[in-house]
Amino acid sequence: MRGTRTPWLALVVLAAVAGACGRSDDGEPAAQRPAANAVSMSGFLFKPDALSVPAGTTVTWTNADDIAHTVTAGMPGTPSGAFDSGNKVKDETFTHTFSTAGSFPYFCNNHNGMRGEVTVT
Amino acid sequence: MRKKIIGRFALAATLVLVGAACGDKANTTADKAAAPSVTDASSVLLVTLDAGLKEHVYLAGLATENALGGRKAGFEAAAAALDENSVALSMAIGSVFGADAEKAFLPLWRSHIGFVVDYTSNFGNKAVQDKAVSDLLGYTETFGAFLNGAIPAVPKTAAADLVKTHILTLKDVIDAQQAKDYVKADSMLRTAAHHMGMISSALVDAIVKQFPEKFA
């Protein structure tokens, strides 16, 4: 039993070191980015279209469709300016860190029927 | 409301099936043997989709004719019926591909109707009309991507081409209506409606192959 403990400890240390060195698109350590805060742009929908996160969370959107989408804060016709990914083609990602509490609706500027909302607590 | 809309398509499909059955009685024995089955799921889907897409064209033509004729009440009534048709089409899509596809389809489908309205309402404003045409052509790529995403066997470009022909045939109708050439407008309307048969056939053929367990 004693002989198996050290390799496991080494793996944990290595994982911690790798996490400290990794970076997200926002420059935040990858280990601090929750994997659950991900939204897929798929089938002309944001999935999930409603996300609730604590302040300080970075959300990542990934385009799975074979056409450009945007992640634009606000409502169609009235963008809020809080964030705008610009056109993202298939497999491209966009990240945004939500620092303040509130509700943040967003939409795709190319396909106004695509809408989502992030609620920050 | 949902039941009413589904009921309209179901009624149309049923009438076709009953008509086929009743007509069959008047045929010879050889004709009966050769008569195709219209009760299988794929045939029902084809009838439903075909009826819905052709209804879309005729209602769109009715709406644009009323709009160009300055008949506001007529336009609004036709536009309301056209939207009922859009909802019914989205439900037909959902019946095959699920709730997410239904949810995504409806706003996409409605958007191209909006561009058609923009075109129809701006014969005196070339810049706005040109933008509407540009939006409609862009829409063909969008809807092509949507169809390809739902039905991978239908290439994005092929789906876009089918939608493009729909757009252009409908534009021919509107242009003829604007010119008050009603003979040409109605002839173009039949052409536009018949083209929808190509779309429904292509889609159902691919859908049946994609979901053999549903349409065996």
C-alpha cells in the first residue's frame, strides 16, 4: 500500500502545477474556470439558453454550427454593448467574465431568433 | 390553437388519403394493383410537408397581392394565416427532429418572410429593396446550414440552392403583381408552389433514410 501512495501524490502535484500554468482565453488560470459554464451554439440555438453563475465567472460560448453566429449582449435591435463576440465560425469560441450581479440577455446578431440569458448572482 | 393548426394539416393529409382510397375504387384491377400505398409514415410526412410548403407559397402570394393593392385588412388577414402556416411547419419539423429543431426553425422561417415583406413594401426605394434581396440571398445560406445541420445527407449548398429557387420564384410573383400582370403573377405563383414539391420530396427522401426506424 505504501508503495502506491507516492505515484498518486505526484500526479496530484503535477495536476496542480499544470493548472497553475494553464490560461483561459481571458488570461485566467484554467483550473479556476468551471467546465460547467459553457454554452454551445448548436442548431441555431444557445444551449443552454439560461445560465446562472456567481459573479466573477467566465462563460465560454462555442459555435458548433457550420455558419457564423455572434454573442451580442442585449436584445435584437438594442445591443447593450456589454459584450459582443463578433462573428464566430464553426468551432471558434468566445469568453466573457461576468463581474457584476444582474441579468444579461444576449442574442445572435445574424439570427435574431437565437437568444439566451446569463443571470449573475 | 396548437391542436387547431395540427388539425388543419391532418385534415389535408386525411383528405388526400381518403381521396386516394375512394378514387382507387373506380380504377381497374390492374390500376388497383399498381396503386401506391399512401398510409405509410413516409407518405403521410410527404403529404404533410408538401401541403404545408405549397400553402406557404399561396398564402405569401395572397399577402403580397393584398399589400401591393393597398388592402391593409386583406394583407393582415393573409399575414396572420401565413404565420399559422409557419407555426404548423415548425411543428412538422419538430415532429421529426424534436423540440429544439422546432424552436430554432420558427424564428428562422419567419425571418425570411420579414425580408419578403421588406421587398414588397419598398418598390419605390431601390436601396431598401436591394438590401431585402441581399438579406434573402444571405438567408439561403443560413437556412441551408440549418437544413444540413438537421439532415447531414442534404449538403449545405444543395439545401441553399433549393431555398434560393423558392426565394427567386416568389420574387417573380411579387414583381409581376407589382406590374399588375396578373396572368403572369398567377402563372409564376403556380411555378413557385410546384417548386416546393421539389423541396418536400428532397427533404422527405433524406429524412426517411436518416430515420429508418420511424419510417420503415
